[in-house]
Amino acid sequence: MESLTPENHRRFHWSGWRNLLLPQLNRRSLHVYGSEVAVEKECIRQKQEGVFVIHPFSSLRSYYIMCMVAITFLNLIGIPMEIAFLDGNSGVGWEGFNVFSDTLFLIDVGLNFRMGIITEDSEGAILDLKSIRQHYLKSWFVPDMVAAFPVGYILLFAGLQYRGDSPSSRANKMMRILMFVRILSLVRLLRVSRLVRFFNEVEKVSNANLEVMRLFLRILSLFMMIFLLCHWNGCIQYFVPMLEEFPSDCWVRREKLMNATVGEKYSFGVFRALSHMTAISYGSSDTPTNDVELWIVMTSIVSGAIMYTVMVANTAALMTDVDITAKAYKNKMNHLEDYMTFMKLPKALRMRINSYYQSRYAGKWYDEKDVLKWVSSSLREEILINMCSDLVRKVPIFQKRDINFISSILQELQYEVYQDGDFIICEDAPGDRMFFIERGQVLEKNQFFQRELCDGDYFGESCLLTKEKHLATVHAQTTCQLFSLSVGHFQRILKDYPEIKRDLESSQQDKDLLL
């Protein structure tokens, strides 16, 4: 019987449903980590943490975000309706939904202390509990706690408390509680901030094209915010006269809506709100009859002006695309599409070319050589050391070498991207360069052997000294981000370091004698 070693215990601990906490393969995780192998390493890293933390790219996180978007939106629609129109007669179904929502939002506050985060300045997910806690407490904890105030529980307990009272006494007590709770319920509208945050999270967990999803969510969130603004305004139109117990000159009495259904009241309220917001005034031709109604109209007009401003600003941003690098990328892709159409390239090849550019530039057009020319030589060297130093030092012939020699090697590296199925090296082809794998997975094989290489590995190094043909074929199994070093550049560098050159040639001769 196999003993329960720490490693076996870890495997047992992470079996079953706990695997839902681990990152999954999707476009976003591959975009952040670069390859399937890197995502698997991230899974191992999370398992080694040994704590209950939900990874930002996990399946559980994806389903949870989708659920919270729906629940939050329903809350932002239903809460104003309940406050303004239901008048305490919401029914068992709505009371149950309120309790369920309040419970879910309280649980959400707790889960945020166990939710891994992705920040702009981090290379991967932050899974440390202390860092997660500090980040949440400094950001959204207080607004979330206020928005999660359990109003539904107050109504439920009040109803149970006064269940034994006489109908008239119970009604009076419940009316006082309801008036207080109606005002208190307004704090739950702060959940609109969560809706915006959840929309941002949807982009991170989505398996769709990143640029398309980003554009779709911007448009969808814009329309949802406009809808909520009109919806809230319509509810306010009825809510304020109700607080005043419907004065004789209020619009509700003028329209004879005192005994109307909730649908009719809501329809008239939204109609008045839209007429004010669009400045048409078709539905509010009568002059406001009191100060309160006057302020409601002015508020509607101002909110309408804000709505127009937001629509125009977002439409202009979508049309012009203020991101210069993204705009340049789109221009390049338009030229590329025109070229492919003119040359009548087959559809499959067009798709591979488009996929290459998406993998190579990720929707942002830039030139690495120009970027490196814009900084000082010391900064350029530091950038290259951070990007490639670990990759280069893994090769035996570069280990324990002079730092200046390594820096010279780094400055000659060329960044390349290969897609799944591309041949990087062909057997018996002239050996003109070697490769370092930053991200991705390749298969190296010939008639005698085959092996898989992934992040941090290298291949083709034998040609640097011998200038012989490649001994194996190498093709990409995933989208691969590589750095290459040409034989010509390497030989030119060796001329400046004669001692290293003699050492490498001596080592190669000894190896040839052994063979």
C-alpha cells in the first residue's frame, strides 16, 4: 500500500471539486502565461500554496462572475421597483429573492478575501492571502459592505415578529418599518459599482477573442448604464410623490393612477422621465406644481444631459479609438486584408496570417527595435537582461561567462513568433541560428529520437560552433514566442572575446574526439 507522503497528500488534497479553483486554458490565460505548459506550472504553483484561493482564471471564477452579473443587474432593476411601487406587497417570491441576494452579496464579501487577483504591474496571479486581504481592504471592502447591507433580513424578521398582532396594529407597525427600510434600501443601489467591476472581470475570464470581447462589453455596459439611469429616474418620478402621500396636485393624481396597476404606474413614470431627459417634454407639458416636483424635473433634465454626454463620449472613443497603438494595428491589418484579397489568398491561409498577427502583436502595433532605440544604452541592456538573461544562461556554453559577453549576446537576439504546426527547423537544413523558448511548446525529432521542449528550453545550439546542418526537425505544438541567435552574429561577437572563442573551440574539439 502506497504511503501518504507530503506529495501524495497534496494530490489527495486537490482532488475532486477543488480542481475547479485551478486556472483553466482559455484565450486570456494563454495570453497572460503564454503556453499550456505555463498554465500547468501555474496550477502546480497554486497547489503548492496549500490554501483555499480561487484563481482568477478558474472555472469556478468564470461561473461565479456570470452569476453575479445576472444577480446584480436584477437587483438594480428590482430594488427601485420594490421601493417605489410595491408598497410592502412584494410577495413571498420577491422577499425570498431579497434574502437570497443579500446572502449572496455577504458571501461575496467573504470570498473576495480568497479571490486571486490580477494587477497591471504583476506578471501573474497574486495568490498570497495577505496580499489579497490588503488589496481588498484598501480598495472595495467598505463600499461592498455598505452595498451588502441585509435589508431583506430586516423585512423578514419584522414580518415574523409582528405575525401575531392584529391586522390593524401589524399594518401600522409594518408601515413605519417599511418607510424606514425604503430609505435604507437605497444603499443597495451602490451595487452598481459591482456591476461595472463584474463586467471588467468577464473580459478576464472570457474564452472569446480579446479585442472583440472588449468592444462588445464596452457597448453592452454603456447600454445597460443608460437603461438603469432611465429606469431609476422613472421610479423616482413615482417614489417622491408617494413619500408626500400623493398631494392633490401631483402628477399621479392628475393621471388618475392611484388605483392603477404597477405596470401602468411604472410606464407613466418612465415616460415622464424620458420626456425630461430627452428635453422633449411631451409627457410633462404641465408646469411643476410644487418645489419637490420642480427639483425632480430639473434632476431629470440634468441626468439626461449627462446621458447624452456619456453616449457621445463613448461613441467618439469607439469610432476614433484613442489607443494609438491599437489604431495603428487596425490600420496595418486593413492594409494586410487588402493585400490578401488582391492576391486571392485561400481562406485558411488568411486565417493563419490573421492569427499570427494577433499572437505576435496582441492588437497593439509597435516596433521593438525602435522602442529599444528610444532608451539609453544602460536601460536597453537592463531590459534585455530582464527579458532573456535566464534563457541564455541555461545553455551550457554560456554558463559562467563574462557578463559583458552575455550582454553582447542579448543585444543580438531576435524575437520571433510561430503558430501551432509551424516548422521552425527542418532536418538537414543549413544551421544558421539557435532558439530560446520564452513561451510555448515544440517537438524536436528525427529518426533516432524525439523530445518535447517548453518554456525556458533551447534548441539548435550545435550550429553556433560547427556551422553544420541541423540534425532534427522542430515544429511548434502551440503558439510559441522565441528568441533566436544567428550564427553570423555569434561569430562576430566571438571576435571581441578571443579567450572565450578558444575555450569554446577547445571544448568542441574534445567533444568531437569523444564521439
